[in-house]
Amino acid sequence: MTDILKIVQSRDPGEKEFHQAVHEVMETVKPVLDRNPQYRESGVLVRIVEPERTIIFQVPWMDDQGQIHINRGFRIQMNSAIGPYKGGLRFHPSVNLSILKFLAFEQVFKNALTTLAMGGGKGGSDFDPKGKSDNEVMRFCQAFMLELFRHIGPNTDVPAGDIGVGAREIGYLFGMYRKLANEFTGVLSGKGLGWGGSLIRPEATGYGCVYFASEMLSTQNKTLEGKICLVSGAGNVAQYTVEKLVEMGAKVISLSDSSGFICDEEGIDGKKLAFVKWLKNVRRGRIKDYVDKYSQSTYTEADSSLDYNPLWNRKADCAFPCATQNEINGKDALNLLRNNVGLVAEGSNMPSTPEAIDIFLDKKILYAPGKASNAGGVAVSGLEMAQNSMRLNWPREEVDGRLRFIMKNIHKTCLDAAEEYGLPGNYQAGANIASFVKVVNAMLDQGLV
Ligand code: NDP
Ligand code: 2IT
């Protein structure tokens, strides 16, 4: 165990997701620390694992029946050495300090990989938008922003979406910010196209993940054409991962939500995807309803008594986890390999447990860690910030071209850093090393602040 992990564990006992994320980065950057003793000596390691600021607040709101609810709101401002804090907001009942600190920590390194000037942050609430009316969601978002607005700003901290926070929530949050601050600035990303949003932002995480996968395959002179793909989740990232995979000629056979997963061996084509988008984004229904419409497909209910997820136990070539953290464990990883999967590109944040990652690395399959492969979302958020600052909107082709370029560049950065440290093809080490060096060098340049 690294010394720094011991410090984090004793300071923040019980924050298991945060410990997992710190451990993952610190283990892989050991060769960098050995080669550059100034990093250990300067105390930069203890600084990088401690949020610069943690804001926790009460969010009181009233439901449609007049009942009062108190949720907890958070914003973790993790590191601002290379730019304003930047990262999403998650609304989900599981949200706690540990989960948001792991996400904020990952975000610092992910944002550094994009090459754009963005520090790392994350926030959210244990509020559950599921089953709430639009008015309840609006009142919650307004109450949340009533406190958050004093801590953010276009040059300070720029939140965006994540699980449970999409276009609807960003709209309500922005409206309240605009009113409270009495200014119209690019304080949130993922905004509507008519009021400062960027083209391609909704698509960016999923598209970027597929661009990254395609780059990985090209190192083996392969393409996504004809590849059978497993995708988990059915939200923003999953939907646009499927869209781009279909466009590139792959066959996607699964989708899921927290209740279960569907399998469609005939492939989820553009028409079926349009139904999923309507089902999830408009009707806000469950993925189970897919089988009522497409009767050749099957639905499997989630079963928490199993120690593996049957979604990952299907014959396929590629896997794209796009739901949530720790959704692929060691057993799932072995099942994926046994079923012929040779590429895993993470759309979600930290979907693979440490055991699963070790199995992927040991078998030398193409494995892309989320901080590299899902960086397209925040990258286009960075482009949205740039467009807002200029008060200009770039066309779709321009933003998509920049996204492709950024993903290609991240892919190369990972490979080059891995190669430099004698770990060819290890994207996990490459992503951590390249981003860590960039952030700690900026911290050292700027002194002890
Ligand atoms: P959405 O809320 O749009 O979709 C989340 C999907 O994952 C839903 O299908 C949801 O099912 C499922 N899910 C959520 N929690 C769980 C759980 N505990 N167990 C099983 N399934 C679950 O979120 P996004 O698509 O935006 O986010 C998905 C992942 O991608 C997250 O890890 C997020 O951090 C990451 N990410 C998102 C980016 C973005 O730009 N949005 C950028 C980079 C990464 P249900 O409806 O039942 O809750
Ligand atoms: O995890 C992530 O990168 C996001 N949820 C997107 C963050 C952003 O600021 O666009």
C-alpha cells in the first residue's frame, strides 16, 4: 500500500470509492515518483488528494403534495492548478462524499488529458429525480442553486451534467443562476442550443468513447465494422455510444438500467435507438419496455444475489460500460474474456474494479480507463466554455472535428507516456502518468498555495 493511501485512509475512513480512485492513480505513478524525487519531497502528493474546498449544504424543497424534503447538496472543488474547477453534478440517492470525491479526483486527471484549461470538481445531491414531476425537479434545482451559485462562476467553477442531471436539470439550474447572479455567462455547460449550449455536447461522451475505441483498434489494424458490442446503461453516455457504434458498422446487442438489462441479438439499429431515446429522455421509463416493442429481444431483471452481472456474460468483441462505478468486477472480467471480448472502453467513471483492471492488463486486451475514453464529454464542455467566452457558436462539424482530434490526441498521449515508462500498450498507466505529471508540475510552478 502506498504511504499516501495510508494517510488518506486514516484521514477519511470509510470513503471506499475515494480510496479506490486514489490507490489506482498512486500505484501507477510510482515509476514517475521514483524518477522524480522532487514530487515526493515537495509534499505535492498530500496536496493533490485533499480537495481545495468542500461545500456541503442543505437543500430544502417542497413536493407537489406540499410535503417538505431536505436533501444534501455537495460541491467538491478538488484542484484548480490548470484551470477553473470543472466537472458534473450527480443527482442520485447513492450520492455521498466518498463517491463525489472519487469523481472529483478522477476529473482532475481527465481534464488534464483534454489539453484544455480546466481544473477538476464534482458535485451533486442524494436527491432522486426518478418519479418526480417536472415541477418538483424544477423546485429542487432552484433550491440547490440558491446555495451553489455563490461558489461557482465562469472563471471559478463550471458544473455540468452527470447521472440524473441532463438537459432539463441544467436548464432549471441555469435559470436560477442567471436570476441570482444577474448575469448571463457560461457558468454551466450542457446548456440548451438556443441559450449558449454547444452542438455535439449531448453526444460528446459517447461519441468520444467510440472514437477512442476506434483508435485503439487501429493500433492492431482493425476497425469497429462488424464488431459485436455490449453496452450497459441507457442514459446519455450509453445512447450516444450506441449511436456512434451503429454509424461505424458495429452491432450493439445490449442496454441496461438499474432494474435490469435487455439483449437484442439482431442488433439495436437507429430506429430502435430512437425508441430508447424517447423511452428514457421523454417518457422517462424503464429499459424493460424495450422488449414489449421488440419482442425478439430478452429482458433480465437485475439480481443482487449474484456475484456477477449476466450482461457481461455474452459472446461479443467489445464492451462499453456506460452506467456507473464498479459495474464490472473480477468475475465479470473473466466472463468477458471467456466470451471473446478483446476491447473494453469505459464510458462511465471507474466502472471496472481493481480486480477487473488487473485481469484486463494481465491478458493484455485493449483496455481504456474512463479518464481517457470518456473525456470527450468534458472536452466539449471546455469547447462550450470557449464559445461562450467569445460569444460565438461553432458549427457541428467544427466541434465534432475538434472532439475527434482531442480523442486521438489523448490516445497518443496515453501510449507515449506508457512507452516512456516501459509499459507499452498500457493505457491505464499512460493516462495516469501523463495527467499526473501535468497537474503536479503546474502545482509546483505556482508554489505552496
Ligand atoms: P444518465 O443519468 O443519463 O444515465 C445513467 C444510466 O446508468 C441509467 O441507465 C441508469 O439507470 C444507470 N445507472 C445509474 N446508476 C446505476 C446503478 N447504481 N446501477 C445500475 N445502473 C445504474 O447518466 P450518464 O449517462 O450521464 O452517466 C453514465 C456514466 O457516465 C456515469 O458513470 C457518469 O459519471 C459517466 N460520465 C458521464 C458524462 C456525461 O457527460 N454525462 C461524461 C463522462 C462520464 P437508472 O435509470 O435505472 O438509474
Ligand atoms: O464525468 C464527467 O466527465 C462528466 N460528467 C462531464 C463533466 C463536464 O464538466 O462536462
